[in-house]
Amino acid sequence: MPRNFDSPLTIDEHNCITPEGPLELAIGEKPVRLDVWVWQDKGACAAFTKVFNVSNRWKAEPNPDDDHTGAGFEEGPATAMALLVSEMLVDKVLVTKTFHWTEGILLKRDPNKQPIPDHTHPTGSTT
């Protein structure tokens, strides 16, 4: 599985993002869980998904109030990390596999979604 996040990712009106990217699996391999983290110097977002509706894509949909900590995201570089857990049958035995990747990505603001004024993240920082 090659590492990959979509880049750029779009910053929404909550100053958070919806991480997603391509998913390449071996024949017979089934994704079970994907955990993702995206961060900049002043804030971070962590989320996971167990839902894979499209066979060649993944998407995590974090709650901006529960899954984002610190200041809201700003346009520019960020670090993204993911851990995929998958399963597949090998000689009639169910085998659990893991794959981890980290990469630099870019974040950009959606020009149609301006930040909500006075949106406060759980740490108390207002963005």
C-alpha cells in the first residue's frame, strides 16, 4: 500500500479538515480500520474510520469539536500520518496486517467556507 493523503486538503469553516486519499489494497485484502493524524505547530486533528464505502479511497470525518485540539488549521504545510489495519485470508487463515505512513501535505482554505467567528476548540483556543 503506497502512502498517500490527498494534497492539498481543504480547511473548512470550523478551521478543521476532512482527511482522505487513495487506497490500494492487495487482492482479497479488506480494510478494517484507519487512524489518521494531521498537525501543524499550533493544532492537530485526529480521527479514525471503520467505514470504507469506495474500494479505492479512504476518508475520515473528524468532529471539529471533539477531534481537533489547539488552534485551527492555517493554509500551508502540515504533517499527516496514518495507520491502516487490514485483514486477508492466507492459506485459509485470517491474517491481520498493518501499514503506516507519514508525509508532508498542504492545507488550503475553501474560499466558499469562511471561518465561523469565535469558534472555540476544546483546548479553549479561539479561531
